[in-house]
Amino acid sequence: MATPRYHINVFFSPEDKAYIADVPDLKFCSAHGATPEKAVREVMIAIDLWIAAAKAHGRRVPKPRYRPVIYAAAS
């Protein structure tokens, strides 16, 4: 089964001196990288691991629901 497509927020953290990629639908699922692209690559791995861990512990895997307001305003 294919991994659902979750929304990923990417931002630069001056404190960490790195780009952070965060998945709002998956609590505590995030990663970092020296570039936005590296952060996204890392969080894609984190998503797969997050889902595998949830399934291994019999926890529910949420469906992708997060949608920034900007997308709703544009529709």
C-alpha cells in the first residue's frame, strides 16, 4: 500500500541553523536538513517510520487532513 500524501510545512530555524520539515497530521513527526530539499527527504523517511511504529503498536494512522487556509481561500 502506498504511503498517504501528507502536507509538509518547511521553514528555516535560526536557532537550529537548519530547515525543519514538519507533518501537522502526524504528531511529533518532523526532520531537519541543511536545505529545504534535504529536510523534505528526511521527513519522507520519518513519515514511513512514524506509520510503521504506529501500526506495530496498534495505533491509528490518521488520514491526511491538514490543509492550510491559503488553499481553501484559493478554491
